[in-house]
Amino acid sequence: MEQKIERQAEQTPEKKTGRTVLSVTLALVVVVGLFLVITKPWERIANPKNTDYFDLTAMSANMVYAQVNDMINIRPEAYIGKTVKARGQYSVRHDGSADKDYRSVVIKDAAACCASGLEFVYEGDLPPAETTVQIEGTFDRYEERGRVYYHIIAASLVAV
């Protein structure tokens, strides 16, 4: 019986240390978890609802390409009403069946192997096609022939 008591006495400091480490670790996890739940940093990073202005001209080529892809193909509805500033090559495509011109700013990625176009409408004077332009305006949606499309209603267009 005495040997049993001695063994328990010998193990007690180790058990206390182990419990202390476990308690501190658990407390740290709870504090970090609460911090993340309260501040929600992922919303500031991934959710455009928290940003009203997207300056694509201040981003790297790959980031611009990814952002435009998100705006056009992944979550376009989240960008409606947001202000967008973009720079790229001005392109015009004529649709003969609708007898209508569609204008876009074509933005290439860093390797210049891939490109995305942001369609826009602008009421002012337009430069010749293939000119590098910078536009700024409001991202919006429109319906045409039973389909939904997205474009920028440009408030300004400058040849750069």
C-alpha cells in the first residue's frame, strides 16, 4: 500500500503539468476562436459585400485576372452596385443579328496567355479599337434575349 501511495505522489507533478498545458492550450483555442468569430476576417478578404470600390489598376496582373473571373463567372451578383476601375485594351464586337455594338476592356494575365473582357457601356466619345483605356463605373446586370449579362456602366473613359 505504501508503494502505491509513493507512485501516485511521484506522478502527481507530471499530471499537474500535463493538465496545465492542456488547460492553457484549450483556453488559447477558445480565445482565438472567439476572435475569429467576432472579427470575421475571411469576409474582408473574400466577400465583396464589404468593399464598394474595386481598383483593378492597383492589382498585379494575376490578381486582376482572378478578380475579373470572380466578377464575371463565379459571383457576379455580389458585385452589383460596386464601383470598378479597370485598365485594358478597348475592344468592340458587332452583333449583326441584334445590330448592336458590344464594348469591353480586355484584361490579360501576367503571362499574357489568357484574357477576360469586362463589357461596358459609355455615353461619351470613344477612342479607336485596340487603344489602351481606363474606365471607371458601376457594375450592373442586364437582360437581353432571355439571358442575364453583366457590364460596367462607365462614368469615365480615358485613353492611356
